[in-house]
Amino acid sequence: MVSPMTTVPLVNAVVFSAYEHAKAFLLTRRLNDTSGVLTNHEAMMAGAWAGFVNSIVVTPVELVKCHLQAQVSPATTLLAGGFAGCVCWTVSYPQDVIKSRLQLQPLGQPSSYATSTFCPDGGFIACAKSIVRQEGWRGLWRGYSPCLLRAFPSNAAGFATYEMVKSVFFLDKDGVSMPVQAKAKAGQ
């Protein structure tokens, strides 16, 4: 909140100063008219000049601001990776339980062999129904807590490693992040 409160007045000062200077310049170039009012065409030219000056002054400042905001701390990367892994497993865990039960199904056994550990020969939906019927909805979430205990640190480490490797291998000579295609074109 502090940043917009300090920068917006400065940006507006640049815009309106440039506009007023352009307006004064255009009014002094008139030969016969001393009304002090700009025509629509002159107002458009003064506004265009103000926008041009604003872009020259503000664009470098915005570029620096964006680069500073894009720098993420390692702790933030670790937390983001850990939480992303937990969300991924939360969304997909019931399907993973069903898949694992189907994979544990002994090959060639009749469906009467189905126990609370295995699923009948009906495929994915039949296995889901069998788990819910035999164990309730909690059966689809069996083993979820250990999964999260593993998911958070492993995904946190994975994200942090990815960001570290990316920062080492995809920086140009000035230390700015650079896409692989741009590096190939630059011959680096």
C-alpha cells in the first residue's frame, strides 16, 4: 500500500508537468489566437507528448520494480513447493488409492477372492464402490497423513532445486533470467 501511495503522485506529476509544458509550447506558437484554449488537435498533441514523456520516465522504474518483485526468497519457494505438493496429493489421493488397490489385485484370481484389500474384477468404478461399501468413505483416504508427511518436504525440495538450477543455467551475462530459446539465439 505504501508503494502506490508514493509512486502515483510522482507519476501524475510527470504526466501533468509534461502536459502543461506541451500546452504552453503550443500556445506560444500561435500567431493570431490569444484565447489560451487549446483546440482538440492541440490537446491531443499535448496529451500524446505527456504520454511519451511518462513512458520514458516510468518504464525503467517499472522494470526495476518488476525485477525486484520477481525475486522470491528460498523460504517462499520451499513453502510454495511443499503446499503445492500437499494440494496435488489432496486432489488426487482417492484415485491413487483405487489405482493402488487395482495394482495389488492378484492376477488370475476370481472376483470372489476380493477382500478389504483387493477389488473385484469390475475396474476403477467397481473398485471405488467396493472400497466405500466395505470401509466407508474413509477407505479412500487410508494412508493420507503419511502421504502428506512425505509430500511436503519432497515437493519443497523439488521446487527449491528447480528454482536453483533455473537461476544458475538460465541467466544471461548480466544476471537476468533468460529463456532457453533466447539463449540459443544469443549463442550462449
